[in-house]
Amino acid sequence: DHIIRNATALISRTHMERWEKTEEDLLLTASENMRSVPVFLHPLEQLLEEYGLDLSGSGLYVLSNSRKEFGAAVIVDQDVQKMCAERFGQSYHVIPSSIHELILIPSDQEMIRDVNRRCVSREEFLSDHAYYYDADEERLKF
């Protein structure tokens, strides 16, 4: 007989009521299931080399699972979150790329400094810090 080893399904509120499960229950089950597939965290340039593209020194990382299918969900696991921080040695930003992967950027300003030193003349230099615009507060944060 045919055995299905990996499958996905959209779970509705009706399913949850029938199964008597909460969102927290489903999140816990998903986290446990995800641990059976190794986490994949690699520099973005390493992946782009396969396509003949050079993005060396970008400072960007791809987070997924080893299957590279529905891998963005690994970020809900607190152990994965901590592992990424430990690997970077610092905090990081998460950019949702697709349901399959996320882009992580270490929050250290060193990448900005490096680009500024290599690509911006002293006369045109502005800052070594990233800024964040908060739409709710309608304010640019420095």
C-alpha cells in the first residue's frame, strides 16, 4: 500500500472544534513535528552560487528546513530562534520571504559600516545606522 510520509492540510475552526484543539495545541504539535526535520540556516550567497549569482558579503541568511518546503514555520520554535541568535552572536531581523523560507539579517550595524567604508565617499557619508519608520506612530526612529 501507498504510505504518505509528509502532508499538509489547511486546518479550519471547524476542524479545531471537532478535535477539541486550540491554536496553542496546534502550535505545540507543529513545533514538535518540525523538530523531526533539521533546520537549514545558510548565508544567502551560498544558495545563490547554485544559480551563478554572486552576492558575497551580503550579511543575509536563509532560514528554512532541510527539505526547503514550508520551512518558514521553523521560526515559531523558540529553540530555533535562540539557535539563530547564538549563531550570529547577536539579535537579528526576520524578513518573511515565502512560506518556504525566511531571510535573517543580524542586527549588528557592521554590515552598514562595511558598505559605507567601501562604497561611500567621506564627503557623501550620512550614517552607519539603519532607521525604522513606525507607521502606527507615524515616526521615523533613529
